[in-house]
Amino acid sequence: MTDVSSTIESKSNKIKITQDDVEKFEKHLDELGISKDVTIIALGTKTFAALKKFANRDVKKIYHYSRSNGWWKAEKVHGQIEDILNK
């Protein structure tokens, strides 16, 4: 989430991703020559919600790894990635 937001903060509950943040992120992708046809893979629900709301590219979500997510399993995330790639 902090990779999209311009806010420098390690506590995710203090981060808000704005439309301006997403526009800057996509402008950066454009500058790198990344096609508008690519799918952005968001890590976690908050990042996904902001990108889905403001991004012009397709957005999919995978679980975010965090020690607070005791239920996180590599196999589940691998399945999510496979689903994204196969659609």
C-alpha cells in the first residue's frame, strides 16, 4: 500500500490512497512503457479497493503477506496468481 501512496508510514491504517496517488502510479507505469492493457496485481484489500476505484488499467487482488495475517498460505496465493494468469 505504501508503494502506491505518497504517505511515508508503516502502519497501514494510517495510509489513504488517493486518486492523485493512483494517477501518479499509472503515469509512472506509462513512463516505463508499461502497456495500458496489463493487469495490475494489488496486494491486499485496501490497495485493491483504491486501485479498482481510480486506476484505468485492469486490477486483480492477491492476499497481502503480513505477520498479522496468520492465515496467509503460499499455496493460496499461488492459486490466486494462476487464476489471474489463466483468465
